[in-house]
Amino acid sequence: MPAAARMTQAPLLAGLAPPSVIVAEAFGDVDASLLPAERAHIAGASPRRRAEFTTVRHLAGRALAGLALERPAMVPGPMGEPAWPDGVVGSLTHCRGYRAAAVARTSQVAALGIDAEPNRSLAGGVLARIASPAERENVCELVEAFPDVAGDRLLFSIKESVYKAWFPLAHRPLRFGEAAVTIRSDGTFTARLAAGADGSGRETGPLGARRELCGFWRESAGVLATVALKAWHSRAPIP
């Protein structure tokens, strides 16, 4: 199928993120070129891994073009994080049948993370490891309202988005229990980070005194999509 045809399905993250965030997405892999450092990094990977690696970087270039910027070499860092131009926050995601890249200017958005997951329940025992009792109750309530949504997988996706938004600010891992997530039936969520989650022991941190990220979620065509962000200005669509 031609690359253009694979991008004509109904928007997923592109229709979910606020206007300050530019999203490029595809519902399959595309033929694209990598920069030399990227080709060297991925040379020994499987064809499937090379295809998704190439596609999300192609999408990153399309998203950055919306900011009139060129894509840099995006060799993953020590924790798998991509590199972005100065003054830009961004995030990449891919799952079976879907790939996306999202970017925003740091003058508008302080933190940004996206994730996509198959709309299938997690393996047994995983929810208990990633969720607090309050979060598990929240998931049960969500499933009652939306029986066709894998609420446990949605929570996992949200925490992945939160981590991707968090890491460029704090440069340290974020444990599942350090982000308390509340999912709402209107397609929004909030994630409140534990005091000292940045490892400093301080009450405040990279996200400010409220230590919160807002976000949005959607299920479509068997894919769960989530976006977490922290916007600078009062007009941000914070629930």
C-alpha cells in the first residue's frame, strides 16, 4: 500500500492533541531514508524494528516541518529517548498498525509525551504491579462505563505518556507508583507526581508546585492513544 494511503484513516492522536501540539501519524510503515548515524545505530536490528524506527523518524520530520524546523539525527539516548532541536519538546510512539510523532515549542508546552497501545487487556498480575488501589478502582469504574475499552492497558499507556513527558525534564526514571493517575470518562486524565519524584527530595520540581500533567485519551480501531502534557499558559486545556 502506498505511504500516502496509509495516512488517510481517521486521525487518532492528531485529533486528540491540543492546537499547540503538532502530530504526524501513520497507520503502517512508510518508505523513508535515515541519516547516517541512525542507519548505523539500527543496522543490526530486525526488518520489523528497522521499519518502525524509520517510520517514526520520518513522522518526526513531518511534525517538525510544521514548526519550520529540520529533523536532527535522532539516535536514541541511554534511556531510549530521542533527540529534539533546541526549543522543542517531542515524543514518539508505535504499536501494531500505528506510528506517531508529536512536537511543540517549549515556549508553549513544557512537557509532552504520547503513547499508543493495542486495546487489549494486560497480562495477569501486571495491573497490580503498576496501579495503586485507587487507580485500580478507577479502572473498574472506567470499564463499567466503557466495556469495550481495556482500562488496565489504558492506564499503562497513560503512565507511559507521563514518563515520556517527565524524563526530559528530570533525566531519571519514573516508577509507576510515583505518578497517581485519575482517568475521566470525558476523555481526559490528570497525573500527579509524588513529591521528590525527581530525586531531589524537594516538594517542587520540574513541573512546579502542583506537580501535575494533564492529558487526553481515545480508543479507535483497536488502538488506545494517550497524550500527556504540561502547558505554560492559562489557556492550556487542563481539565
